[in-house]
Amino acid sequence: MYVTTKPTIYLIDGLNLVRSFLWQFARTEEEVTAEFLDFLEQVSLDEKYAMHEYRVVFDGTYRSVGPLYRAGVHIVFSEDSTADDYIFQEADFFSQSGRRVIAVTSDRDLQGRLKSIGVKTLFCQKFYRSLTLSSRD
């Protein structure tokens, strides 16, 4: 199991995660995004995962992805910065504030930057797979 049982803020690189699954599902980015956000909302309602906060960060300005707050899921847009920079800044802030934070991204450069400040990371597919396997228990 990769998802911790300790209350954690998961900073999820939204487009990075969605695009890592597009080839697998052969659907549009919008369809995969909607399905992932619905799935994550259901996970956040499960008592095993309700103590976590899931922040899904998308590059750019607002676009319709459905509700921005869904149970324990909060969707944000990076606006004028990149999602990578937004995730890095948020992870640094939460880490320095003593909050447990894990970044979910398959971007190795971002992972390296985060690890250099002591923030744990998970690859997108490992994160998703751990939730799907655990939700079957």
C-alpha cells in the first residue's frame, strides 16, 4: 500500500496524471479527467481515506471540470505559474508548517526538486493503483 494511513495532503499534478492514462483508455483528456475526479471523490468519502486532503492542480486558468470542491478533493488551477511551480510552493509551505504532504507526479524534475526539500513523492500510476487496490479490500 502506497497511500499512508496518517493524515496527509496529497498534491496531485492533474494533467500529468490524466495524460499518463490517456493511452490506456483511448478517450479524450476531458473524459479521463472527469472519471478520475469522480473516482477520487469516491475515495475521499471512504473512511480509510477521509482524513486526507486531495488537491488536484491543473496548469493554466480555470476551465470547467465540474465542482471545484468534492468531499475531500479540492481542484485548483495554477493560473500564471506552472502546475509544477504551484505544487512545489505549496509542498514547501505545508512541509515547513509541519503538515504531512506527498506530491503525486511522474515528472522526474519536479520529483527531484521536491525531494531536495524533504517532500515525499509518488508516481501517478503508483498512487492510482494503490487506491484502486485498496478500495477492493
